Amino acid sequence: MVLLTCVCSGGEVYNFVLEVTSTVEELSVLIEVESGIPMDQQVLTTPNGVELCNEKTLKDHNITSDTRIEVRRKQHKREGGDTVDGGRTPHPGMSLREAESRIMELFSAGSEANQHPLSRQAQPVAHETDSSVQDLLYEEIQARNIDENLATALEYVPEAFATVDLLFVDCEINKVKLRALVDCGAQISVVGAKTAELCGLMRLVDKRLSGVVRGVGEEKTLGRVHLTQLNLSGLFIPISLYVLEQQHVDLIIGLDQLRRHCMIVDLKEQCLRVAGVAIPFIPSSELRDDGLQISPQPTSGSAEDTSAAREAPSPVVTEALPVVEGVSGTFTAEAPASSDMSTPQKERAIESLMALTGAEREVVVTLLEAAGWDPDVAMTILMGD
């Protein structure tokens, strides 16, 4: 590749990058496009005065490195012996050089919008070692490499340009039907304030854990629901959720719950596996064009439809959240009625869990109530939380 700096007699400068195997005719075509000088009227010469032949290549003229090329118009004589440039009559009293410069000035004024940015600079002739020329050359090479890379990708991996649908699963919280986004890139699981209100979770939000979550964007979190039950195809699992002020997806199952319940994202079978249960991902045909679900709908179907929402950023906690000693608040987990257990049985369960965990009585009682007085479930909640 060589950089050819073509300088017209009027002072215009054009830069072209060509292979040494390119013909002079190819260079003339580029000059005609940029300057408007027809090929048959061009005279191209090297700095040492050698005129270039259209049929020969640059290499034939020993042009193997960055070179400056002089561009002139051919001159011919009309009847009467006057020498005219390009068939135009010079202004009376003008010398040949002045007439030539004037013609080039008038011509270039009409084609200024189509000239290369470098040609618009009415400055001394740019040299190939000029930093601005080097920058332009680098940009051209980079753009060419990008285009070649794009063409290769389109040929060999066209599937890379297809739209990939997000992974949603059907679920329920407190008998309210939702569509949860399975997001391995989200550090925490979140729910929108509107969805939390519809599911009856706002009364359980611990505002001491409010803060800011950042991912692709930034969003304010109103607090945390320490425990609720998520129904996945009949499988009830305990889940903790942060409530976002503005969240346009019903629910995001983040990495915290994926790891806590050892969930498996099976892309081959297109399902989410939890404790041996396969929850199929929602087919793309059932999703909106943007791949996201609208507001949640209760089982009764009484919820109002809202417009389709845009994708919300995957939440990642970046601000330290306050540490809460113990567990407070009322849990919404649907547990078996505690009346089936007698007071002595409850006391034994409390004492057993206190001995195993070292937690205080109030914390243990709260956990057991949320777990339906099942010590194993209570231990799972405590360890996972």
C-alpha cells in the first residue's frame, strides 16, 4: 500500500491509498471523481518530471513508497494559435498560469462539497509524514479492516446477527401470575414496586436496606423483602427480593437465588431445572416483540393491561447495605397451620434450632413461624439468607 498525494495546479490536494500493482488509469479515475478533471485531460507526473502512462502500474513507474504526484490539465491550440486550457477562453490580459488557476478555482468551488476533507484545506502541500495524513490513513485502514471483519462474520457466522430472546419462566407469588426473567448476570433478585404492591409484598419491605443498585443503569431500591414463596410449576421455594422503585420487568431471578437453590439453566432443553423439576422457558412466540412481559396479571384475570415495558438493567449491588441483626417483620410464606403442633412440640423445635444456630429466641420463633414450624425448612431459610 502506498499513499499518493496528488497536487493539482490550482493548489488542491487529494490523497489516495493504492496497491503498487494498481494501474495509473485507476488513479486517474479517482482523481476524476474527486477533482472533476476528466481522465483524457489529465497529465500525471512524478516529482522528477516523469509522465505516468495509464496502461502501466505504479510499480512499473518505480512508485513503491509514498509519493507526490503532480496533476495538470492537457493543453491544446485553437485556430489562431491561442493556447487554451480545457477548452475555455482565458480572461483578456491574464497569463496562462493565471487563467489556469482561475479555471481550477471556479471548477473546485462547485465540487467543494464532494472533496476529501484534506483537499478543503487551503494549506501547503501535505506530506505523507504529516500527522494529519497519518491519522487519515490509519482511519481508512481501520475502517477497511472493520468492513472485512463484518463480511467474514456475515459469511461464516450469520447466526451471530440474530436476535437472542431473554429467558422467562412462568411463576406465581401469592397466587399472582408473573413472568420472571432468569438473569445470571444480576447479582441480586429484584421485583418492581408495582409488582410488589400487586402481590401484597409492600407491607414487608425492610426500608433499612434501601440503597442504589447499578448495572447497565442505576436504580433506587426501596428495601428488601426478606422472605416470600415463589411458585415455579408447583414447586414452592423461599426467595428474598429487593424492591426497585422503577422496575419494568415483573421479577428478575438473579444469581443469589440461582445459587441458593442450585438452579440449572438448561439451554439445550430450554428449561430451568430446580430440585429435579424442569420449568420450561416461555417460547419467543408468546413474548412481546421486545422480548419482555407486561405488568403481572392476577389468577382471576382482573389486573389491567399496561403497555409493554423496556428492558431494565441487571441489578448489581455496588453500595454497602446495612447489616441487620436478626430477622424482623412478618413473612408471607404460605405455611401449614401451626395449630397442628402442640406447645411442647413448638418449644422443643425452638430449643433445638437455638442449640444448632446459636440464634436468639425471637429470631428462631420468627423463622419457625415462617417455615410452618418445620425446623429443617427454618434452617434452610436461615442458612440461605
